[in-house]
Amino acid sequence: MKLWGGRFRKEENKLMEDFNSSLHVDRRMYLEDISGSVAHVNMLTQCSILTREEGEKIREGLLSILQDIESGALALEGEYEDIHSFVESHLIQRIGDTGKKLHTARSRNDQVAVDIRLYARRKASDVLAAVEELQESLKTKAEENPSIMPGYTHLQRAQVVTMKHHLLAYAQMLERDKKRIRNAMEILDESPLGCGALAGTTHLIDREITARELNFAKPVDNFIDGVSDRDYLLELMADFSIIMMHLSRLSEELILWSSQEFKFIEIDDAYATGSSIMPQKKNPDAAELIRGKSGRVYGSLVSLLTTMKGLPLAYNKDMQEDKEAFFNALDTTIACLQIMAKMIASMKVLHKNMESAVKKGFLNATELADYLVKKGVAFRDAHSIVGSIVIYCEDHHKGIEDLSLEELQSFEEKIDQDLYEYIDYHNILNKGTKVALKQ
Ligand code: ARG
């Protein structure tokens, strides 16, 4: 079953065999491995390195393996070193000696590089779709909730905003996340097939043919680079890490907002869990898990960065570690995006509680200062006057809008009856650039 047994006098140690095997990880690339092989064989035939009959036989063998894997008739297991050995061994079993010609003018180094690029490209599209699904759910929830809420800085009540504008902030972050992923997809869009182990081949193959058949923009320019670089995986994992950072911030807010202290939202039962001892508890587990799993995705990125950093050119077996890290980051990111989309779509926004929170935090203090500026007071003076008014309000347990005109005028004579309209929490959003908070 070994692809490379010829040069060895002894059997491989069993522990070593298990240690070396990556089939349990790389088997998920079976489709890419077979597509890459089919493209390679088609090219070998077109370049007259294989006869038409040989090419046809190998192609049919490969496609029958694909069919059987997909139908479940052929399980992706056994004592194979990796998915490449699995497919090639089964091919030889099925079609005999002609199967031994598949690997002509190819190395597992360019083979694995093309597999992981194809796989990463396909899965990056799935991530884009999952990001879009979350954006849709944020936008719908935003449209349904133009209601006012406190906006925060330093987690202290700052100014009036709307739930709509707040949720749309996340939709914007995700828009940039998509751009980053598309950019990574564009950068990885070069075919390494034909680089060989690191130095090309003495056969006159045509790398343009395989690049075209596998839908790559072009073949890579440099053989050594083509088999030894994994920066496209790192770039995608960096993008996934940024997505997870965004999801983690959103999770943190959902956790805060669903607490008794905030009570701005209620997470749907379907995305919460209870406590085994405290009967009253409803915990925001989905949000906590997403926040927690951001660590796993960052960890995968750092793990592969560390694996790659000291490697001499070209291929080194260390690089087999790329897949576990990449798959882990990928699966986690997609799962978190999907759960978050559903959690947002099903959560209930508690408008009344948000509105009463708005009324408690002097969220119209900045607008009072703006009002004074309109009446001719310099902003820095206005800031100081409002500061004194806030101290007075705190001492008397009142909001600014609860003060009488006489009380207000004792701080600044220029304050008039029209002040009340100006600092009304709902009216605030009709003034200046703040209209954007409602749009
Ligand atoms: N399983 C290997 C990997 O993922 C495939 C390439 C093996 N190449 C080699 N020269 N041993 O990296």
C-alpha cells in the first residue's frame, strides 16, 4: 500500500505509521484530490505522455472511486498514509497497472498544494454565504427595531442611538470581512499543479491546461514557491479570526443585554440553556460559546504561523499540520456565523426597557450643550454649564428634562422654553446628522 516502499529494507514501525498518517484529517478533500487527478490525467493525455486509452481508463477509475465515496460504498478509512495514497491505491486495485501511471510528472507536494487550494476556495465561498446570512438577519432585525436605546462609550451611557443603527454597525463589519475573504480568494487563485516535488519535471507537461481545467486564473510563477507556501491559508485564517472577533463582540453585547441588569433583549429559548441547580436560570450559552470559540480560531492561526515560520524551502512534513488548523478554524467560523444568524433572527428586543434606560443616563446632556451653542454660548463654556446642571440633577434625582425653566435659567439665562423640544430623546434623532441613526 506504500507509494514509496521501493527504497526501504524494513517495514515502517506501526506507531510511526499512525503518527505519520493524515487520512483522518485530509479525507475531506477527496473531491479536490480526485478533480486534481482527473485534470492532471487529461493534461498528460493532451501532451501525449499517456495514450488516450490509458487516460480514459484512469479517468473512469477515478470517477468510479468518487461515486463510491459519495454513495457510501467506499469508506474513507484504512491504513493509508493520506487521501492521495488512498485514492491512488484504490485506483490501482480497480484498474490494475495502468493506475500506476497516474502519478507521472507529479509529486504529492504539488498534489496536496492543489487540493488544499481548491478546498480552501470552495469553503471560502461557504463562509461568504454564512456571513451574508448573518448580515440579512441583522438587517431584518434592525429594520424591525428603529427604537431608541442608550449608546455607550466605556460602557457608560453616552448618547441616544437606535437598536437599528447599533445592529447595522455589525453588518458593516461583516461587509469588510467579506471583502477580506474575496481578496484572499483572489490571491490564492493560482494553480501549483505541475511544480512537481519542487523542481518541475523533465516531461514536457502543460500547466496552463490543468490551471484552466481547475478554474485557476493561471499557474503559479515559481515551482519552489508553489509547493512550499501556505500563506493563502494563513490569510483566510486571519480573516476568520477577524470575523470571530466581531462575533465575539456581538456575543458580549447579547450576553450583557440579556442580563437582568440591562434587559434590552430576550434570547429565544431555542438558543439558551438552563442550570442544573438554579431553576430560574436562562443562560445565553450560544453567545458565550461563540465568544469562547474565538480563542480556538485565533489559536489555529497562531499555530500555523508558528509551524511555518522556521521552515526552509521547499516542502517539509511539518506542513501537513496546516490542514487540521485550517479545518478547525473554518468549521468553527461557519458554525458560529450560522448560530449567530439564528440567534439574532429569533431574539426579542424589549423597547420599553431600552427607553427607560435612555431616560436615566443624562443621554441628552450633549444636546443641551449643543442647544446652548445655538444660543451663542461657546462650546467649552456650554460643556461646563451642563456639567453643573448634571450635578444638580444627580443631587435632586431628576433628569435634565424634569427641571423647571426657572431651575435651568439659574444656570444660564439664555435657556428658553424651546429647550424642552430640543432635548426630547425622540426629537434628538431628527436633528443634524443624527437622522442617520434612524435610516
Ligand atoms: N499528507 C501530506 C501533507 O499533507 C501530503 C504531502 C506529502 N508529501 C511528502 N513529500 N511526504 O502535507
